[in-house]
Amino acid sequence: MELEQAVAQHYAHGSLEQAILSALAAAGKDANRLTPKDLAPVDEFHIGGRQATIAFAEQFEPRPGMRLLDVGCGIGGAARYFASEHGCRVAGVELSAEYVEVANALAARVGLGERVSCRQGSALALPYEPGSFDGAYMFHVGMNIEDKARLFREVRRVLTPSGVFGIYDVMRLAAGDLHYPLPWTSGAEGSFVADAASYRRMLVAEGFEVLKERNRRDFALETFAQMRARGAAPAPLGLHIVMGASAGQKVKNMSTDIASGLIAPTELICQVAK
Ligand SMILES: C[S@@+](CC[C@H](N)C(=O)[O-])C[C@H]1O[C@@H](n2cnc3c(N)ncnc32)[C@H](O)[C@@H]1O
């Protein structure tokens, strides 16, 4: 699929694992004694990073032993968090073969190779049997996916009849042109930001009940203010390693569009409808 190739290309790095290991060394970490927490500044590719994942988990309420699917898992930061902090078994699916390789290598490094397993594949044709998971979540992926109805149908298919599905995506608040590049695309042709009402409508049409919705605009603005307060020079270990040279511009544009009220990160918590 052309769009999926373009998305994988957008996120391509080339030598990501090496770049992360060098940054860990520069930050004074021993690559052979890493914990999932050590990786958090670089492996959570969404607004607010680990803090956002913790806040999401309070809404999502994972239980030990739950089989979770991480849709568009990136390099697996959230998957390792749910495995290490909540005792879940997490499968990740991700378009970028490089991200999958790094996700599995980092899971092995922190001793989570048994509980976290990522594979290359599309959220629109999930490589799993029906009813394989008790829960699924998706962080900052929907902006790359035009056919969200098909995405939600696929997630519904692989969940058990009492499965839960949590979303943390950047959603539309008002009409207007966005500034590019953004972290998920270099231009408008690769951006499919939708409003929460459209998400809800499609989720319900695909067999979900929406239990909770939370706008995270204020949290995002606080996060950006803290980043600015830390000053211009990025810490050795940060998301700029994953996002590349234009990281600063991408984050600046996203923060401008959130501040002006065009978009906002938003959580939705759903369960399979009875
Ligand atoms: C902004 S990153 C977020 C990664 C991860 N969820 C996180 O929060 O750290 C978006 C990810 O979604 C993946 N993605 C986009 N469209 C996808 C699709 N159709 N199927 C699988 N993964 C997809 C991208 O390759 C990218 O790794």
C-alpha cells in the first residue's frame, strides 16, 4: 500500500539502535544494565512521553496477566511499560521494520523479551487470530491512518468479547491549516487528523461502546512549556534521536497548532459493546 510505504519511510532512521545506545552512553547509562525507566526519555513517541502513558494507564486500568496489543508500537516504550509496571503480556504491531527490530532488541536488553514481542505488520490487516487479546491500545497512530473504520474493525476482530480499547491520538478541535512538518508527517498529504466525534461515530459503528473521553490539551501545553524552560540544548537522551534533524521544527509546529486550538491530544477509552 502506497500510504503505508510513505509512513514507514517518514519514520525511517537507518541506524536507530546504535544512535540510542550512543545517547544512553552519553547520558551516563550502562547499556548492559538498563531498566525500562532508563529508556523512557527516548522510547515513548507521543506527547508527554512516559508521564502521558502513566496517566493513560489510570484510565485504561490494565490488570496483571492481561494480553494486550499495542497498535503502531513504534520502538515499544509503552509496551515495555505495561509489561514491567502492570504485569501484562504485550504484542506490538508496527509498519516500520527498523522500529520492530529496535523494539525487540530493547525489550531483550531490559529482560522483557518473554513478555513483549513486536512484529512488522499493518494495523489495517492485523496479523493475529480473532479474539487473541483482552485489550488493545494505540498512541499517536490514527493521524497516519485514513481508513479508521477499517482500523477499528481490525482491532475489534482481534479482541475478546469483553475486550477494552484505549486511544491516545492527536485529534482535530477546529478547522484550519496545520503547520508542517509535524512529528507524524512532512506534509498535509500524509496527515489524517480527525475530530473526536468522528472517532466515536466510527468506533460505535464497528462494535465499540465509548466509556470515557479526555481532552489532554492543557497537559500538552504544560509539557511544551517545561521543554522550553529546560532551554535550547536537548538532553543527550531524547525524542530528537528518533525524530531526526527536524525534530525541533516538528514539535514547534505541533505546539503552535495545539496552542491555537486547532488540534489536541485526546484519550478515548472503549470496550466491545455487549
Ligand atoms: C508517532 S509514532 C508513535 C509510536 C508509539 N505508539 C509510541 O507512542 O511511542 C506512530 C507510529 O505508528 C506507526 N504506524 C502508522 N500507521 C501504521 C499502520 N497502518 N500500521 C502499523 N503501524 C502504523 C508508525 O510506523 C509509527 O511508528
